[in-house]
Amino acid sequence: VRPDQDSSQGDDGSRALERACLRAEREGPSGWAQVLPKLTARVQERPGDTQAWSYLARAHLARGSPAEALNAAWEALRLDPTLALGHSLSLLVARSSADAGQWDRTAQHAEAALASQPGDAEALELLVRALAAQGRLDRADGTLAILTQSQGEDRAAALARRIASERSLPVDRHRW
């Protein structure tokens, strides 16, 4: 039995919960509403259950509770920093990290969001901001060029102006 499993429940309890979560994923918010109490109980009983925390984050996000989703996602990541959260949760964590000025985490989670949904404009913007804040300007320019191709020059130019003003750089430093 793994440490995150209850030996009295065994694999059957974990598998049943996972099946319920997969069903909730298909059904949407109403499905997540049904499984949310089970997930809450699971993380209280087994606070080291990374997968339960991840599912709890997804449930809260689907139910329109991003703050609770973020808390659960952070707990899952505390338990397993390499955990793949999926696009929406990775984007939520990247946004939160950017708001806190945690640029390494912003880049990490923006890249994770892009891995599951390449070309996502918000993830690209967060990644450009993170790279620029880290002083990785050549890579930021390259990512900005991708944003320009996918979203057009107006959005990319606005982002370049924002970054330039935040970093006191000349706007023409950015190539596109």
C-alpha cells in the first residue's frame, strides 16, 4: 500500500474515487458538485494524497471557485512539484505566481499550460513577462514572436510596451 492510500480502503477506494472524478470531468460542474464532498473527505483523511488534491483543485475550478482551486493546486504541488496539473490549473498557478512576482514559477507553469495547449495567448504572455523579468530577453523576444504570429502585432506590441515600461527598457528593443 502506498503512503497516500488508506490500507482499510485499499486500492478499491482510490479507484472508485478516481472513476467518480473522471465521470465528473465528463459531466461538468454538476458532476463535480457530487464528488466534491468525497474529495474534501479524502484530503482530510489522507492529506498526502497528491492526486486527491489535484482532483479537488479541478473540482473547485469547475465549480467556479478559483481561490479554493488555487489553494488545492498549491497543496498538490507542495506534495509533488513535478505534478502535471493540466492547462487550466497550470494557467491559474502561473497567474498567481506572476501576481506574486515569482517569475521562475510563472515560467514553469506557463510552459506547462503551453505543453497541453500550444499557442495559448495568456500562457504565452505570462511566459514572456516571466522571461523578461528574469532577464532572459532573447528567449522573451522569441516567445513574443510566437505570440505575434498567433495573436497579431497589436497584442504583442502592447505586451512589449508593458514590459519595457516595467523594466525601463526602450520599446524598440523587442523584435517582431
